[in-house]
Amino acid sequence: MHLRSIEEIIEDKEVEKDGVDLDLQKIQHSIHEHNDTIRLCNEFLNAPENIDRSKRVQEINNALDELKDNIEKYKENIIHCKTNLERYNEAKTDLKTKLENLIVDETKLYNNFKEELDQGFVFEHSNISDKEYAEKSLKLISDEAKNKSMAEISDKLQNVFRQHSGTSISDYRPICKMIFTDSDSNGNRTRHVIELTWSGVHVDPYTFEKELKETIEHDKMLIRQEEEDMFKNILLNTISKKLYRRIDMSRKWISEMSELMQEINTSMDLTFSLSWMPRKDIGENELKFDELNKLLSKDKNLISIEDSKRMSEHFRSKIENARLSAEEAGVEINYTELVKNVMDYRNWFEFKMHYKGKGDTKSRELTNSRFNTFSGGERAMSLYIPLFAAVAAQYKKAKDTAPMIIALDEAFAGVDESNISEMFGLLEKLGFGYIINSQALWGCYETVPALEIAELCHEKDSDMVTVILYEWNGKKKTFDDRN
């Protein structure tokens, strides 16, 4: 029975197993179908366009979440803005009242500005707008004036007026009066106006200045005409020939001096020459020297009216430039001195020194930089040769029997001992007789053929000076028999 019972159980289990197998088959079939579905779904989801859609959906969801958060914030801001709007509306009413008051003030100030503008104190009337007038007016106000009150500016004006009332303008009876004395402007409307008398009529300073300038220009025209007549009479009849002759004589003298310098051949194989060149820094309306010299050399009867005007304009321009230079330097102007300096032909030229070394084919200008490259002896030669040559050339104007004597104080100071002999040789070559004093120089050099020497001796605590005489014969120094 037990076995039978077990067999029945086994049969039931087998029946149950068959049912389970059947269910299992159904489930496996269903799994297979679902796997196909899953595969198709995966293929669909993994398609590129669906992946992009998925990302876009995710972005939209994120944006929606952010917008939801922002909506809450905007709701709070709307409440805050409504509160501010109510406050601004209240302030708007106050600002409107202030604006109306400012418009009234602006209108009053504009009318005041127009009244002052119509006075013509600052600008003459032109075709520009009032705004442009105002902008130009602001530019005229200095930073110092911007920081001062109207009272301070008014006091300064009155002080200047009182300071100058007693000067030459007193002849024009200046007065200072007040205008625009409005009682409701706290004194800022009041203006102090200066007036002067011109031709019996009270005019403002600007009109006075304009009239005065026109009168000055008219007087200048008269002076210019008189000046031109003066230049014509003086230049053509008196000075032109003298200037031409003196310039010509000076050029010959410079040429002789330069030739003399070139004849001096130093032991350093350096020769020097000198040139006298017209200055190149000519001013406006001035003639170049070649043109001026040509006009000066002409006979007065052959000079045309145009040439006469050009010459007059040349000297007038030089006088005017000299006058301006004197004013800038703060020098008292004397018209006679100005004319004298302008007519001094020596100011029309400048000297230039030239040198030629051994082996040089052309002379070079002796500039400061080239002078600094010279040795001590060469520097001494370049300084003393033009000096001695100038004196020798000047002596040539004298009679042949005139002695050529020069005197030198502290002779050749600063010249090296090795170059002093050259200096004495230079004096001998030029034929000078000379009187020289020095603390250390004896003059006993082989370049000196003969020399009389006087030594001054002063003993300590002595009230007398002893003179000891020597002679130099070119080779030896001996006591003079007159000792």
C-alpha cells in the first residue's frame, strides 16, 4: 500500500511534470519571441537617429527642469519688480517736479547767456548755434577760473582795472560799471563791464581793441611808406656803395690773410686757410647775399623800382626780426641801434677755418670735433696762426716803414714746451717784432735768431724789483753789458 501510494504520487508528479514541461515550452517560446522583440527594440534604439533623439529628449527634460526652477525665481522677481515699480512711480512724481523747476532755471540761464552773448564781449556774431557758442565759451574758461567764485573773479577784474587806470590808457577815460543787476540771482547775474572812450563814444574793450588795431595798421602803412622812402634815399644815395666797397675790401683782406696762412708751413705739415661766407640763416622776405650784393653794386640810376622795393623789404625784414629778437630777450629797443646793427655788414658773414694735412688733396673745415682730435701742438697752431695772420694782414695796410710790433701777455700759456719753439718760429716767419711777458718763458729757442730778455726779480721782504738783462743770439744766452 505504501508502494502503491508512492507510485500514485509518482504518476501525479509525472502528470505535473508534463504540465510543467508544457508550460516550460510555452515560456521558452515566449522568451524566444521576447528576445526577438528585444533584439528589434535594441536595433531600433541603437539606430543613430534614435540615439540623437534620446539625447535631445534628455536635454529637453533637463531644460524643462531648469525652466521650472527659473519660473519660481521669476515669480519672486515679479513680486520684487512690482514693489520697485510702485517706489519708482513715487520717485517719478518728485523728479517731474524737479525737472519742471530745472527747465525754468535753464530757460532763465539760457536767456541770461543770450543777453551776455549779444553784448559781443567774447564772440562776434556768426552763423553757429547757441550750443556751439556755449561749448566755445566753456573752452575759454581756465581751470583756475572754474574753481573761483564770481566774487573772486569780479575782485580780480577790478584790481586789474585799478592797476592800469593810471597808465597810458587813462587818456581814453576808462570806467567800470555794473550791468544785469537782477535782485533774484544771488549776485551771480551781476557783471562788471569796462568801457573806454574812443572818438567821444563809450565802447567796450573789444571794440576799442579793434579800432586801436585798425589805427595802428593805418599808422604802420604810413610809417612803412616813410620807411621805404628813407631806405630808398639812404640805401641808393649813401650807403649802398659804401657797403659794397667795404665788403669788397673785407673780402680782399680775408683773401690776403688766407694766402698768408697757407704760406706758413709748420713742422707738423699742417696748413690753414680762412673763408668768409655769407650766413645761410636768412629770414622771410630777405634776399640771398648774391642778390643783395648785385643790387648794392648797381648804379642808383640803373636800379628798377622793383629792385628798390626788394632791397627795402630786405632791410625792413631784418630790422623787424632784430626788433622781435630784442623783445624776446627783454632788451630795451632802440631803433637807431637796430638799424645800425642791421647795416653792419660784418653780421652778414661768418668765418670758417679750414686745414690741410700732409697728403691731403683738399682742405677740410676745422670743426670742434676735428679740433679735438689734434695734438697739443696742432691745436696751438690752429689757434695762433689765424690770430697772427689777421694782425699781419692788417699791418699790410700800413706803410712799408711802419714797425710790425705785437705785445703778448702771458704768451703761449697752455702750449706744450715742445711746441713753443714753433710759436716763436711763426712770429719770425711773419716778420713781427714782439714784446712778450711770461712767468716761465725765456724765448731761448733756435727758431729765435736774436732776443733781448729782462728778468724781474723781487726778493722776499724787499720793497724793490731788480732787473737783470740778458741777450740771446740764437744759440746762447749771455749777460747784457748794461747790467
